[in-house]
Amino acid sequence: MSRARILVVDSGLGGLSVAHAIRQQFPSVSMIYCADYAAFPYGDWAQNDLQDHLMGQISAWIEACQPDAVVIACNTASTLILPGLRAKFELPFVGTVPAIKPAAAITQTKMISVLATPGTVTRDYTHGLLREFARDIDVALVGSPNLAGLVEQWFLEGASPKLKAAIGDELEPCFKRASNGTQTDSIVLACTHFPLLKGLFQQLAPWPVHWLDPSTAIARQVGKVLGATGAVEGSGSFEVLSSQPGSEQRVQRVWEKLTAQSGSSLTDQG
């Protein structure tokens, strides 16, 4: 039986949180990680321009690599491009959506936050999930314009007290306390960059909360679309492509750091 070959696409390092979860569940899958650094960050783009760019760039990667499945490891890209890609290619696509439904299911205080990029916070898709699953819940939508870039800095330039403080400032609006003492108990990590520093977020939090990371659920869905080809014996390869030549090495370095961890999750980062 042939080894499954999948593309994992994101604007930068964020999709490595998803790739890491896929590797944990399906060691034999061969992955090609496509980093769209020429367009990073997606939040700076006008919606129509970004949609056109994504369709062209992702289509080119698909045609060059001929994968068995494609994972769009980005909330913003998923909401914009999945219908167009599914119409164009006869391939299984797995997208990324904010984990609002599970957050609404587990919250005990009925207070949750959605930590995302500004683009994801404003998307109709996000608000549709809130209307469907969180009608009776107090939801703080926190659109951070800086946090994805700060995560990149953490991995590429190294930790520093100044950077740690800046990340803490971005997290602060997620933690709400009502006049009766009730407080936020669940935070949706609605950008794939954010789970890469979940351990640091836990350290910086003023009180314990549930951090909802969709990576494991995405990996399970990958297993469903691959079927038996996802369970071949042996270890799969990991390659990196980038829309910005020369940035492949930074992705490879971070991937090696993640996969070298002794633990089985990203929660120890930081």
C-alpha cells in the first residue's frame, strides 16, 4: 500500500501545530509543509485580494505536488478559500475553524473568549458559529493584530523578558471577570500559531482556563479522509516549500525543535 502524501498550508509557522498533531497520530504520512511567507500576515490583506492570492498559490502547490489530501491549517484561509478549492480539485480538503462549539460545551461559567487574528474575528463564519453554538454564553472576541508575529519572533529570535511581556499584553483582554465574580474559564485558540506557545500562555494566565486547540481534531479528520493509507508502516518524510525563497530553513528548524521534544504535546513550549 502506498504512503499517503499530504500538503499542510499556512502563512507561516502556525500550521506546524497542526502538522505536529498529524505526525503524532499518523507517523507514516509524508507531509509537504507549504509556508506562504510572501503573504504573511494574512490579516494585512483585503479579503478579495487575499482570496485571489490564496487560490492561485495553493492551486500551484497542489498541481506541483499532486497530494492525496490538503490541510488548510489556517482559520482565515479556510473561511475564504475552501469552497473554491473543493470546486476546482477532486481532492479531500481539511480546513480549520474556531473551536467555539467545544468551548461552549465545556464552559462552566458561561464566559469564554475567542483569541484570533482580526480577520477571523470579523468573519461571518465565526459569527455564524457563535449564533449556532454560543447564544447563551458571554463571548469576548479578541482580535490580536500582533500575536501571530510575536509567536514567530519567539521561535525565530529566541525568548526574552520583553517579548514575554508583549505576549502577556496580547492575552490580557481574554480574561474577563463579571461583577459577581464569575470569570472566563475557556479560551479558543483560533489561530494555528497560538497553540505553539500554549505552555507559555498557561504560565502567563492570571488564572487557569481551558485552552482549546483544534489541532488534534484536525488530525483525526485527516485520518478519516486518508483511510487505510494513513496507517502504513514506517515514518513519513517532511518537506518544506515556501512562497518566499530562503524561508524554508526557518520552518525546518522549528519543526525539528517541535519533533525533538520528549513530551507528546506542545504545552511545554516556553
